[in-house]
Amino acid sequence: MDWIINNLPVIILSFAALIVSILSWYKTRIFYDLDVHQITGYGSDQQLENIKNKLNTGKYTIINTYEENHPNNCSTVFILVGKIKK
């Protein structure tokens, strides 16, 4: 019991830090209005313009990008764009 009394401030601060970290992690992990944009070779200017317009609003962010390789030495880039709950 003496140990708990002697370390009570540390226990309270640790518990508060845990709550704050959980809340901040949860808040930044909620995405909605997800869009996947496919960028392939020529003719992708319109897709890039759509992504640029969404990013310029300040409401969207790039969540992930990935590349898919095809057998004919052609590759496709996918860009996942979404809103983050604020």
C-alpha cells in the first residue's frame, strides 16, 4: 500500500498519458470518402488534376500509393485519397 501512495502522481500521469495517446491515435485513424485513382501512362493528366484539386482543398490527404507491374513492362500506379475525421 505504501508503494501505491508513494507513486500515486506517477500512476495518475501515466494513466492520463495513456488516455491521450489512445484518443489521438483513434482520431487520426478514421478515414472516409475514400477514392482510388489509377494512373497509367498517357491520358492520366485528368486523374492527376482530380487528385491535385482534392488535395488543394485541405480536406483530403494521400493515404497510400502502390504500383502494379504488368507482364508487358507496363506499370500502373494507384493512389488512395481520403478524408480524415477532424
